[in-house]
Amino acid sequence: MPPTPPEAAAVFGERLDLAEHYVALLGTTGITRGLIGPREGPRLWDRHILNCAALSPLIPRRDFTQAVIDVGSGAGLPGVVLAIARPDLHVHLVEPLARRTAWLSEAVHELGLDNVTIHTTRAESLWGTLTAPWVTARAVTGIVQLAEWTLPLLSVPGQVLALKGSRGPTELAEAERALHRLGVARCEAVRLGSPRAEDATTVLRLLVDRPVDAKRFRAQGSSSAGSARRRRDRAKSGGDGKVSDRGDRPTSR
């Protein structure tokens, strides 16, 4: 396993041992069971753990428990990282593939995380039953398609925090009009991260200040125009916007 970088202690504090345990799980059964690519082992801290932990400052600490919905959790990036770094959060991991949620369940149990709930389902199936002020995603799909899947999960006010690669700001600029039509009040690209991070962490932040109509999203998703847009979004989410942390994971929910 890669050595623990010095700045990890500042990120995880007294829960650093949990973060190290999680890295060990990712680097062993996470690889053998196909959740992490075999070449990712040496760079788990820099490329994945610290990259995901950079989201934490964007979620202010409150004197009550806040919910976070992590869509397309895969190996738990960023959801499990946030659950370790921020015990004040309750993180819902949403992942449709049962073999991945089976591994997540084992990992969460072994880590003793009592602030995590796992959902083996697609994001749309939770519309109307689960909401949170924060929705996170990493390497899932293009930002417009991601907005269609996740905006109905937001309470108001709420934010989608999407981890992207270096092309993130360009993707956001190209999608800004479409995002506003979907109900996004404000959007911005934020560059964050540890000095050791392999690449600077780019987060696309979508802010919603009024409820969205989930029925409108469902109708768009079923249309041929929606299908074409999803294909374009998947293409845009490739290249340096795609972080290979989930083995054979498709760029869908």
C-alpha cells in the first residue's frame, strides 16, 4: 500500500486510522473484485482519497447532522471518504450494481461507519422518497445528464458537487444555458485540493434555490432528444474528466 501522506492527518484527524484502513481495503479486495483498477494501488492517496476529501470544505459544518447523497458511488469515492472525514454527515451511497454495493456493505461494516446508508438502485428511483441539501458525484456522466438525475434529490436550498478533471470549467461553460433551463440558479467551477494531489481537484457546483419538477426530468429522459443529449454528455465526460477509480464501471447511474 502507498505510504500515508503527512497532510492526510490534517484532513482526517483522529479518524486517520479509518482512512488508512479504507485505503487498504481499496488496494486489496477493491482491486480483486474489480472496483478499482489494478494500476491505481500506488496512487490511491493522491489521486483518489485526497481528491475526494477536497469536497469537505464546500460543505459547511452545522450543529446538526446533514445528509449527503452520493450518486454512482462505485467504490465509495467520494461518499465513504466524506463519511470518514466528516462524522457530522450522514452519507447515502447510491449505486445500482449489486456486486459493488455488496463490497461497500462489507467495507462500511468493517470500518464501523454508522453514518452511512447504502442504496442498491438508480438515482431516479429515489425521487420523491429521499432528499438532501448536498448531492455528490465523481466520474459518473456529463454535467447536464448528471443534473437531470440529481436535481430532484435536492432539498431547497441545495447543491450538486460534481468532481471533474481539468476540462470541468469548459464543460460547465458549454452546459450553462441548459443547466439554467433545468432549474439551476447558479453554477460555478471551483478548483481545490491538496498540494500532493496528482491533479488539481475541480468541482462543478450547481446551486438550486427552488423545488424542481421531477416529472419534467423523467419526460426529458425518455425522449429521443434526451437520449441524444445523454450520448453527448457521456462523450464529454470522457478524457481527463473521467477518473478511472471503478474498474469496469459504465458511465451511467
